Amino acid sequence: MPERIPRLKIALLGILTIAAYGCWNYAFGVLLDPVIADTGWSESYLTRVYGSSALIGGFASVFSGWMLDRLGSRFVFSLGAVVSVVAFLVASSTGSQAVFAIASGVGGG
């Protein structure tokens, strides 16, 4: 008989996933003006980067699903968390538009 997973663990994982995903998606509009003020980059450039990261995420979901099926959720979610944190740290500390775009695509996608 399969082991029962406590409902609290499932609920906490759901909240954590939504919070992690939502930080990039829901905070974008709030952070847009401060990023423009800090970097001097145009709003159109930043929204293109944001849109591109969403597109990358859509394509990456196919590969992520394959990884989940073969490697399990614990490894894939842990790897995704580490990669996203590192990518967003790079994106937040760079002055280069190219590095920002790549790091945002990796972290947000």
C-alpha cells in the first residue's frame, strides 16, 4: 500500500511553489519603475525580457515534466530552486543588459 503523504506537507508545498513562482510574476509590475530608475533601461526592454522569460518557461516546462517523471520531484524542485536563486542574484547585481536578460530568462523560465 502506498505511503500516505500528510495533507499539511502538500499544502505547504503548494504555498511554497505559488510564492516562489509569484515573486517573479506578481512583483514585476511593482519592481518595474524602481529597476528603470536604478538602471536607466527602457520599460520596453524590461518588458521584453519579462515576456521572453515567460516564453522560455513554457518551453522549459516540457523538459521539466520529463525530468519530474524520471528523477522525482524532490531533486527537480531542489535543482530548480537553486538555479532560480543563483540566476536572480546574478540578474539583480549586473549592469549588463545581456547578462540581465539571460539570467532573468533562466531564473524566470
